[in-house]
Amino acid sequence: MATEERSTFLRACRGLPVARTPIWIMRQAGRYLPAYRALRERASFLDLCHDPDLVAEATRMPIDTYDLDAAILFSDLTIPLEAMGLGLEFNPAPVLARPVRDEAAVTALPVPDPAVASPFLAESVTRTLKALRERVPLIGFAGAPFTLACYAVEGAGSRSWARVKQLAWQQPAAYATLLAKLAETSARYLEAQIAAGCQAVQLFDSWAGILSREDYAALALPWVSQVVQRLQEQKVPVIYFAPDAAAFLDLLEPLPVAVLGVDWRLPLDLAAAQLPRHSLQGNLDPALLFAPEEVLRERARAVCAQGKAARGHIFNLGHGILPETPPASVEILVDEVHRHVPATPLAEGDR
């Protein structure tokens, strides 16, 4: 298992000195990789998520291809909603056959035990760690309660996410019960991945940015706090990522997480001024991987330079890598980031 002493990713999460800026990429095991596209010809997306051997194969692919500093378990944040009985399919985005839209449906919603409802989860971690052969740490992940609620209530993606807001304002007790159940579910799924061997976890709040500052504080943050407070008992770094969160980034400062993700809309040095106690993750615009090489390298250097203001910096994109991304651009990006020497040098004994 990759250790904190020799992992630049884990050290940067803790704000410890590193020899080079670590990098991993959200959705790095995905459609931009020819090998992944070949894998998908053998299995549907949902079948792939359920098969520990295929999960291990998909998770390992970008690590075999690029000099990345961490792997993230191949899965989808809606998998726990399947375990809650909502009838998950992908066409190609997640679609739920039985969305939750009233108090009766919320009351009937179970809180699953991952060991029973998703027995493939722990086995996927175990087999992935074996496939990685201690080269890099493995990150587990789950959806944050509000983001899971968006899917659970809407039943699919949405432009406005009006139904989940309608539930919040018209049936506040039902909404609070739903978020409490989703917070417990997220915490259980993260704990299960940690128990199986994941060395860090990320909580994705993909749709938090649809909320105003006031509504985020009322409708999302209390349940994020429940999840991350629960994870304080664990000994691994926790990352929280809410894209398009510039309007309420300062509200995240009290969260007891090691790392906060920042999307490309806000420079990292400005984010660091609001979040001095946290390491930061991010935040290159994914579309810059389509830019000419000299532009890509220049913009990567700029992100690294801004990251020096943070307690620690893990380089990442400001959101998931796009399916059309040229694989060669990823190699260029990793090379450029690894040329960067962070602000805090290694102590002599750490070299």
C-alpha cells in the first residue's frame, strides 16, 4: 500500500512538504482513453461498476498510461441510490425509475448497508489495490447529500433542478429526512471504502453550485457537515469538491476536511486567502487540454504558481476530463506539473 511518507498526493493533502506537485485527474479512468472504450465494448457502464475485476482494470488504466500520483476507484456517485431501491439505469446518464418526491416515498426509503446492498464495493477496492501494486494511493468517493438528493428527486439530470428545490420549500420535514438518510448513506459508503483500504476519499457535491449562498447554507451544508464530521474517526484525508462554489467558498472554511477542491472559475491564490487551513485541489479548465501545447504548459504553470499560496496543492482539473480530450495532452499536462517545485521545499531528511 502506498504510504504517506512516500506519496506526494497524501503528503500534499496533509500540507506536508513534497518534492513535486502531485496530480490526478477527475474521471481519469474514462472515455478519453482508447483502452477504456475497448473495455466498454465488453460491458455496460452499470455492469462495469458491479464487476470488481473490471473496476480494478478500469481504475488501473490511467496509472499504467501516465505518471499520475493517485488513482480513484471506478464507480459512479449514484450507485448508492441503486442500493436504496430507486431503480438505476444509464442512458447514458443516470436515470432512476422510482424517484422520491413526497413524504411517503422518503419515509419508505431504506438506508442501505454497503456490505449487503453493494457487496461488490469492498471487493472492488481490494482487487484494485492488488492491481495498483502500491504504486499510488487509491481514492474512494461518494456523492454529497444534496447532489444525491438532486438525482433522487428529479430521477435524472435537469437544467433547473426545480423538483428538489420544490420539495425543500414545500415539504421541509420530508426534505430534511431525505437529506439525513442520504448523509448516512454517503458516510457508510465512504467508511466501507476506507475499511477496504482506500487511503483518501472525496465527497462530490456536483450540483451544489445551483444554489444561492443562502440556500446552500440551509439546504446542503448542514448535511455535508454531518458526513465529514462522521469521517473524523477515520485516519485518511477527506476531500470535498463543490464546483461553481465561489459565492459560498468561505462557508466551507470550518469544514474539518483536509482538502477543498476548487473549480477553474476562481484562481487558487484567491481561494487560499479564504481557506488558509486547507490544502487545495485543482483547478485547470478541462477545455485547456484542447489548447496548443505551449498554451497548455503555460496555463498549467500558472495554476501551480497560484497553488503556492495554499497550505498544500494537489493539481487537478477544475472538473472531470472531457471524453474528447486527446490522450497526448494528458501526458503533456502531467509532465509540466511534475516540473513544478512547490513553495515549501522538502526537509533534508525527507529527500
